[in-house]
Amino acid sequence: MEASAASVARPAHDREARVVVVIPTLDEEQSIAQVVRHIPRPLVGRVIVADGGSRDATATQAQAAGAEVIDPGRGYGRACRAGAMAAQGDDIVVFMDGDGADDPQNIAALVAPIRAGRYDFVIGSRARGEQEPGSIAWHQLAAGRIAGWAIWLLYGVRYSDMCALRAIRRDALLGLGMGELTYGWNIEMQMRAARAGLRILEIPVDYRRRAGGTSKVAGSLVGTIRAGTRIIAAFVRVALEARRQARDIGYGASNVR
């Protein structure tokens, strides 16, 4: 069921809202322990690592560093969704990558506007922040800008990036009707959040070179093409879904006697 601006509950000022960090991983043994240990406590009550079948010691390293580990199966979006579902009792879900490129110190800035009751969804922008040399490819930045422009044309909401580092009220996220199981998860969330009328804020975040391993997206031409294809497919699916719903509503209204 998809949320609307009217149906999404908007809690009052709440500095005690419980925060959980969800980290989807796949073969990140070189970086995951460092990432988990640098997450600011006690701001963050729980860390859930949703490991999609790593063949290395990612799960063991994450547990040793203090994270809860779940096994959702393969797929970036599947891992994100499983982590959000496992976060029962928490109020704000923060998503971040496990490769060490996202700075955990940015979590406080993402969470504060939601705790203050001003926003429902806060997303980081690498395009607007400082980028360590070699941390991000030009085509990733370009893709974020193009996707943001397209979402603005559809829904009037501006984004400059599809950064994985983001925070959202858990009840709002569960109301979006997310269905993407692959790398299209991030753009689907941004589109559905805009369409649902959530209060959205984009803030600049700094981005670093990954701490180890190889990027599944930018690390190879095949990975880039595969991820790009899935992102485009998710965009088209969500955009056409909205048009079909509007058409069906119009058709139903025209047949009311």
C-alpha cells in the first residue's frame, strides 16, 4: 500500500526517536568492522548488517564489531528491505554502504531534521559535498544529476544524487510500497518519497575512497552496465506505475453514474 502526504503520520518533535543503521553488504570483510565501529553511539541504538551471501568473513567481522547480522539473500534492494523489516521497534532507519566510503559521522546530520519533526526523509548528496580523489567516477555523479532532473520533471522534487547514505522514518518507508530488489532500490525510494509528498531534505556529505575490496557497481564495466540497467528499469517501472494508476482512477471516475 502506498502512502500519501495525508496518510503518513508525522510525529511531533521527538529527540528520543530510536535510530537503526542498516548496512547491505557483499564481500566487505576488509572494511565492515571499521564501518560498524565508527558509527556514533549512543545516537544509533542498533546496527543491522544485511549480508547478501558474502563468500568472505564479512558476517563474522560485522558481528565481532557489534552488529546484528541477517541473511536476506542476494540483491541490494532485498538486503535494504530485509534490514528495514528487521528494525522493529525503531523509528528512524539510516542506510549506508559497508565499504567505508560513507562517513558515519554524517549520520547525526541526517537524523537531526527527522528527530526535530521537520522532515521525513533526509538524503546525502556526494555531488554537493567534498569528494576524495578517486572516490567516485564522473559517470556516477552524472547519473545522479540526470536522475534528479527526471524526478523533478515528474514530481517537482529536486535531487542531485542517488547516494546510499540516507535516513527515513521507518513508518514512512514501510508505507511507500517498495518492491525493488536490486540496485534500483535507491531511485525507487526517492521517486516514491517524492510522489507520496514526504518532506524531503538533501544535504551535502563528504565521500571517501572505499576502504577495501572492489566496487560491485563502479569496479568494472560489466558491473556499471548491470547496475545502470537496473536503475533505469526501476525508474521506468515506477514512473509508468503512477501513470497507470492515474489512468485507472480517471477511468473509474468516468464510469460512475
